[in-house]
Amino acid sequence: MAPVTRAMEMRSVVVTLGPPLEKPWWWDEIKADEELCDLEYQRVVFRKKTAQQISTRELVPFLLHMLPVYLRMRRRFDYVFTFECDLTTFALAFWQKLLFQRRPRHVVLQFIMREKTTALSSRLKYAAMQWCFSSLHRVICSARREAEYYQAVFQWPCGRAAFVPFHTSRTLLEPGEVFDEGFVLAAGRSFRDYPTLLAALGTDGPRAIVVAPRRAVSAPPEVKTLEVLEEISLPELDRLIRRARIVVVPLFDTNVSSGQLVLLHAMALGKPVIATRTSGTEDYIESFVNGVLVPPSDPDALRKAIDRLMLDVRLRKELGDRAREAVRRRHLPHHYTQAVRDVLKNGNGVAVTRQAAY
């Protein structure tokens, strides 16, 4: 979950949903910024459930629960920040649209939805979201192509969607033990192209560890060098990244972005990354400068990149060092908050124009 910023010297609130808990990891990192003194954090609690635990039959009670929350925010704040397209985003947008309100200005960070398809359910979903999300002030996306896609498919006015690069924790840049145990690591579940990775590894490839649901990684029985781990914590993933020789982020080619969390964790830890050239990676990696990009659905190109990095110690170090420096210069929480601040105050950042509708 990403941090947010105060805009135009006005009072703002960050809203998340779930059981009561401590503030997110990024809160302390961004609150060190004295310009964020008017930024507050609010956790919405509904039956002590996470968003994933709220059932369809609970949506109406949840909307009613959010109405007084929204009315209190409307009196107190100039900006409200929510994340992705979660239930808080939907509920606040719904009440603003229904009540013909534009206060507080609603900004969604890391905006993401599945791409529109020809299926009736997808068309109906997008029609409903187009109505609801017309009340949004701005959406911030984690990839340039993704922002262009939403701008077009929702037919938003110019500047409604903007690209701000994703971030990771500065603690990953602190000195720590990093090992090379000679294996390839891949992790994540959203839009992951594990079939291409498995084809690239083949039966004679290097040892590999994949952190993903087992149903997404169906290797033939003769592949003895592959280990699949399902549910592990983020600290455990970081420890695996520190031990890996190479981190691979295999992705399907979509307009919707994914993969940045694993990508930036690996870059911050100084590991060489091979990633599919697609929406979630092309804004973050310059190929053979701070990582390697390979074409989508191309196991031969992926295998060649893996083989090259497995053997070339010097190239691995150069890519890892430059990746780490890229994170230090562009992908920390204060970079994110500053970029969002610029978008909201001055219209700076990478705003996109509307293209032909998809």
C-alpha cells in the first residue's frame, strides 16, 4: 500500500479498510516530511473484516456504514485518499456521485482494475464504474500505459489519470547480508506468466524457486530443480531475494500493471532483475542498464537472459548496483509523496491525454 501527500496546503486524510491495527509501514517514513503535518490517517472498521472478507450481501450495509464516515470527512477535509479500487474507494465515490458532491476531493492511489473485455459482466462492471468514478478528482497509476488505458476506457477528461512511479521502503537500502546461493527466484500472483518461465527453465535449467499459488505453477514431474512455495510473509520473501542470484518477474502483456512490488524489492536489495517488457516494468527498467527486459511470451529470449546472467558475475553486479541506485533516486516513499503533491498542486508529473476509447 502506498503513501500519500497533502495538497495545496489543505487538510487531507488517508483512508484504509480492515480490522483495527497499527498504521501502515510507510506512515512513519512520510510523516518525517514537515509539509505533511496536515495529513491524517483513518482506518475504517466494518465488522472487523478485511475487504476480502466482506461478502456480496454485505455491500449495502457497508455502503450505509460509509455514509456517516463520508459526511464527517466532507466537513473536515479538503482531500481524501483511498487505494486501488477497493470498497472504500467505491463507497466514497458512490456517495459523492449520488449526493452531487465534490468535497473532499477524492484521489485514488495505485488505481487498478481488470481490463475491460467483451463479456457482458465486464461491460456492465465498467459501465457502473464509469458512472461511479466520474466523481473522482484524480487517479494515480503505477504505469504510464495503465494511466493511458483508464483515461481512454473511462472517457475521462484530460489529466484525470496520471502516472506516478511506485515506491518501496528505504529500509531495504540499509546495509545487510546479501548472499548468492545460485538460484533463480520468481514471486507474485497477479498477471504472472509462469508458463513462459517454466518453458524457459526447461528440464535442464538452473535451480528455481517460485513463490505463488501451486495451481499457477504446473511443472512436469521430470523437472526436479523447481521448488514452489505458496504462502510466505513479506520478510520471508525479502530473505529469499537476498539469497537469490537472479530475480525474474514474468508477466503477461497487459495494459494493467503489476509486478512492481517484487521488482522494486529486488532492485533495492541490489539483485539483477529480468522482467517481461510490459506495462508494469517498462517505466522502471532500462534494459541492460538497471535490469533486463525480454519480450512477452518468449521463452527463448528469457532463457538466453537467464543463462547470460547466471554466468556473468560482472554484469550481475553492474545491473544490481544501478538498480539499487535507481531506487535510491526515484522510488522511495518521499519521492512518491512529492510526485503526487506535484500532480495535485501544479498538474506536474506524467499526466496523460485521452486516446481513442477501447
